[in-house]
Amino acid sequence: MIKTLDTLAVGESGTIVKVHGEGRVRRRLFDMGLTPGAEVYFRKKAPFGDPIEITLRGYELSLRKDEAVNVEIELAEVKKNGR
Amino acid sequence: MDDKKIVIALAGNPNSGKTTLFNSLTGATAYVGNWPGVTVEKRQGTYRNKKTGETCEVVDLPGIYSLSPYTPEEVISRDFILEEKPDVVINVIDATNLERNLYMTTQILEMDVPVILALNMTDVLEKEGQSIDADELSASLGCPVVSVSALHRRNLDILITAALRAGRTSRRGYTVLENGKYKEIIAKARDIYEHRGVENPLYHAIKALENDEVELARRPEDVKEVRALLNNKEKEDFEADTADERYKYITGNYVKSRHGQKVSAAEKLTPSDKVDRIMTNRFLAIPIFLIALFLMFHLTFAEDFLYLGKMGVPFSTCFEGNPYFEGLFWTENGINSIGVIIANLVNGITGWIWGSIENGLTSIGTPDWAVGLLGSVINDGFFAVIGFLPQILCLFFFFSLLEDSGYMARVAFVFDRIFRRAGLSGRAFIPMLMGYGCGVPAMVNTRTLNTDKERTQTIRVIAFFCCGAKVAAVAAVAGVLAAKVGWNAELIGLSMYLVGIILAVAMVILMHWTTQREKVPPFIMELPAYHKPQWKALGIHMWDKTKDFVKKASTVIILAAVLIWVFSNFTPTWQYIPSLVDEFGEPLADYEGSILKNICQMISPVFFPLGFGNNLSGAGWSLTLASSLGLVAKELVADAFITIAGGADAVESMVLGTGITTGGLLAFLIFNLTTVPCFAAVATAKAELPKGQLKWTILFWLGTSYVVSLMVRLVFDYVWTLAIIIPAIVAIFVCAYLWYRHACKKEELAKLAREAN
């Protein structure tokens, strides 16, 4: 299933399919490692619901939903038996 | 051998340990300057090999994620490598975060400069049961790799020896994109640049293909020609594809040199994540932040530590009767906090020094005026300002501690939502809060903000916050108000704290809609893992700030002290006032007949509308004097009253004796709270603001404080004016907002027109 990054639920993970947007913001997302094929894990939301915190490429990144909406994610299949 | 010093540049991501490495390499030789034209710190120092005595210059480039022109730091770094041509670049890599760190490496490798990798924090990685094969990585990258620990100073000499060796060679740029789908286009573009004799042709060619802003601004013709090599779809995809290829190449070729079990993000819960579960918890985040804030201010300013005195623990003043150190550690009110103790100590020592000088000078028959002048320069000017230093540093220390540990990034994360509404990012909250302690460190802290406009807005509103020095003025006026209309003095004090933040938010919104309009800067920020503070680096940081502050204090402030001394001790006909007597043969009161008093009486009509100008009788000019002296240091506001009234107890009756109204008193208070801050803060603002903004900023301070205090005066003295003032405020905001919408629309249309072309 494909969703945008801002609509993921806490604890969900997936693989980036495409990054939309334009100019500097898009460039910044690429530079920070949000490129197609990267795995992301949705770690948490800030107390007021925005920004969000994700784990990718071994580090923690925070971004606003306004920016996260540009990132399309293919959700990882929920594994049934533990791992 | 040429005797030109070898220059090494340190480049790397933020939090890669680059600055730690720099401190370990250069030690005490480091000095901090500014990069030309921008407020980004430039750190430079000398490295000396203890065994061979070899030396070289080390330049610490700002911590950045990429060489694209997203922040001024990135442009500085790339310009330094391309234009200043260091002999070798040491790229510092956080081994625990190999992928993202190597991304910039692939960009640096495209420049024709010798590069060497310093693989930092391998010890942390080993604790997680992983390791990186440096030789394997070196072979696949095609440049030397040295495992180091910047913190434990491991392998540093080996690193520099290898760097110096690499520095003697030359290297041609290489790109990992040579294996991808654009390899032919990149080769062609590179040839175009090479034929023109451009240095670093490969790097410029790739940036041109990316349609990079800086490249476009500097060589528009070349970029146009090179971009023509791409078809329309490629033009759009080039950036995405190349970023993707870089990361794919890194994962495919370099990350394989990392050995050991890699766990997925979902399962991995590092100690840092566990701490974060509490720190950014939905319910706990804000209380934790408030407690941390309270503790910081309490430790810096409290004269009744932990409220032991208020809780009834009896204290007697320590060193009672000692002229310099009475009440150093505790008074009958309670124990002093660490900030107050250090401040008392410094003030005691400087007081003793001046006391000794004064005694010495008097005993050898130095004339009174000379002693007075020296006293005003050394004691009232220089020493008084040095007296603020302990508490400024204390506050700086606590905020740096939180910054370095990684907590401040979380504060920005938690509060971003609220600040975005005013057009700022969550980061701007931190310097504003520091403003409650002291505006000087607060303004310096705005360096962490992303854009010039955000920085300008934040520096401007920092002046509205009720800092430590303004408290004395608030207390004095609150006392008079309490006596006049019976309001609770503590409540007045508390509401002044609120006035600061409310006014700050209102003005940020207005500025965002009018002069400082820009799109809300994006918020894409790494949350670095929490780590223990590095005391040595913190010490170096503090020492830098001290030097900076003393330098400022010893120039601008001494000049101001001399001027004020002259103006308050001479009559307009240049008679020395302490030598004059009145008709009864008594010496004149302080300031009587002085140039300063004359000037104050001259400018007091300016404050007439605010209710504390020449509409006052008697000692009414003292309010003008207090407001003017407040521009030098806010402590002087209360000081001026005390001097003129002849003691703190007499202030109340003197001020009330001028016939001032409630509105006038409040206007006076709010004017001093929100107007141009002290000299030290203005000097700091000058250094931190973008070029040319200081005069507008001073105008902004004067205008805002005047208008706001005028409104307060009118409302409290003539309630009916509310009927005009409220609609006026609404109208200002509505107009600003309409203007903003109009400007946004115009921009959008312009953009559409550009795209249509």
C-alpha cells in the first residue's frame, strides 16, 4: 500500500517510492537521505502532533508534515509471527 | 621547501565530532572569527606534532550535510575549498552513521583537492558489536582512511601525517556518478568546463547539471549550455536521480566495509531513544522543559537558593561588616545560587582593587576630578560591566550544556508547531527565553537559526524581554505604583515578564507580514543522539565568550562612561560641579546644573505624551535621565533615581512628588523595558545582525517602545481612549495582513509567469 509519509502511524515502517516537491525543500530531503529505496521507520509525533520524527539510514530525523507530505512510502508488510 | 604554511580544512556533518577533533588538534592556539559577510563562526588554529615539531594551519569548516546551497554554511564551505584551496581536506565521518556522512564525501571527492577520511567514533560502533574495515573503505573510495577517536585523542598524529602526505600530492576529482545513467552527459559537461580552463571542472559541471542556485548566479551562460545536454524529463529528474545514485553507490560499495549485526530501526532502541521517550513525551515534554528552565535561572540569579530562607530556615549574613565580601555565600534572606556567588566574588575583588587604587591616588595627592574620572571609567564603567559577566557566563554555560547534549534540538522539535504560526521555527524559542536572563548571550545564540530574516526578527524582539538588569528598575517603579494605587508589587513584576513575551509575539507576526516577509523556513532537522557534555570544549567556548565580552566592555563601554562622567560633572560653561557651592556655601547636589541635567530638561518634551516628560514638576527630569542612562546599562535606571533622591528609601516620595500619573508611571516602566537595550546588547546586535540592519533595528526599538508606552499611558489616564486604541491596533494588524496577502499573491503570479516562459 502506498501512503505519504505524514499519514503513517507511529511504529509503521516502509520504503520510499518517490519524493515530490520542488526546489530547496526537495533538495534538502534528498541530501538528508530521503531518496527512493531508503527505509524509514515512523518513530513519533511531537506533543502538538507536528513535526514528526523518523528513523532512516541509522539516524533520527525530524520534519514537518508539510514537508513529509512530499514523500511517498510503500508500507512494509506487517510481519505476522514476531520477526 | 616553500615556507608557506600547509592548510588543512576540516569538513563534515554536524555532530560528526569535527569540532572535538579541531579542539584536540589545535588546543589553545584556536581562535574564533567570523566568515566575511556572514555571522557564521570561523575557527582556526595551529597543529604542532610533539615529536617532529612540524606545524600546520587547521580551519574548521561549519558542520553541513551537503554542498548544495541550502544554508550559508554550505556555501561558505564549498567556497573555501574551491577558492581558498586548502592543501588537503580532512573529511570527518561519524562511523555510527556511515551512509549519510559518506553522502557529502561523494561530493567532496568531485573537487580537485586531496581528501582524507577521519573515521571518528569507531569506539562507539565497536560497543554495538560492529566494526569498519578502514583499508577496505579506503580501497573503494580511492582516498586514505584513518580510524581516529577525537574524544580520546587516538591516532591524531597518524591522521595528520597521512594528511600532510596527501597534501603534497594532487588529485583529480572523481564521481561515483560515473557508473550511473548520466555518465556520458557528465563527461561531456566536464569537458566543456575543462576547455574553458575552469578549475574543478567536474564539480562545477555536476552542479551546473543540477541547476544549482549558486552556480546559476555566478556562471549563468555556462549553466545554460550544460543544461542543454539534458532533455526535459532529465532536467527534472537529475537531482533526484543523482542523489539516489550516490546513496545507492554508498550502500552498495562502502557500507559493505561495515561488519557485524545490523538491526532494523524498529527493533533498535538505543539508550538515547529511551531518554527521548521521556523528554519528548506527549505529557512530560513541556513540564520537563519548564523545570529545566526554572533551574537554570534559579541557579544563575537566585538569592534564596531552593527557597530555604522563605521556608523559614534562619540565616545570618556571612562576612558581616566586610566592605567587599559581605553576604558572599549567604545573607539573612537565604543561600546564594552559584551565579550570585561568583558575581559577588568578582564584584568584591574589583571593588577591593578600585578601593586600593582610590586610596593610593588620594594619598599621593591626586586631584579629586582625576580620581572621579578614573573611578567612573574603571569602577563605574569597566568593572560594573565585568560584574555582569559571571551571570552571563553562567547562563551561557547551562544553555551550551543543553545545546551540546542534544536537548535543544528536542526543544525545537516540541515547540515548532507553536512558533510556525508566527513565521518562525521552533529553534527561535531558545534565544528568546535566554533573553529573560541576558540579551547578550541570547543574541549570540541566534546563530543557530537558519535564515537572516529569522535571525533579525529574533534579535529584535529579544530586547523586549525583562532581563536580569531590568528587574531592579521594575522593582523600583513597582514599589512606587504600589504606594500610589495599592497594586501588588510582585504582580506588577510578573506582568512585566508577560508584557515582554506578548509584545515579542505580536511584533514577530507584524514583521513577518511586512518587512521580514518570507516563506516559513522548512524544518528538516537531525535529532542527534544524546551524549555526555565535553567539559573541555565547553571550557574553550566559555573562554571565547569571556574574551569577546571583555573586548567589547573595554572599548564601547569605557567611551560611554567617560562621556557620562563629563556630562554629569561639568556645567555647560565647563565648571567642575563638585568644586561649586550654592548660595549657602553648601556643596551642590549630584547632577545639579550639569550638562546632563540640562540635556535631560531639553529632551524631556519628547516624553510629554508618555506622561513622564516636562509635564512633571520638581525632580521630574530624573525620569528622563533614568531613561537615557538606561541606554548604557539597565541597572542605571534604578541607580539614577537612588542617586538623585539620595537613597533608596527616598525614591518613592521623590517620584510621587513630581505629580506623575499612574499612566505615566506605567508608560515609563514599559518604555524602559522595551526600548533600545543596554550598550553591551546593542554592540552584540551589531555583530550578529545582517549588514545594514542595525539602524533599522534601533529605529524599530525606539518606535515600538514609544508607541506601546504611549498607548499604555493613554489607556490608564484616559480610559475613553480605548475606543480609539483598540480599533487602531486591529487596523494595524488587518492592514499588515492584507499587505502580506497582496505581496504573496504578487509573488505567486510572478512565479507562474516565470514558469510559463
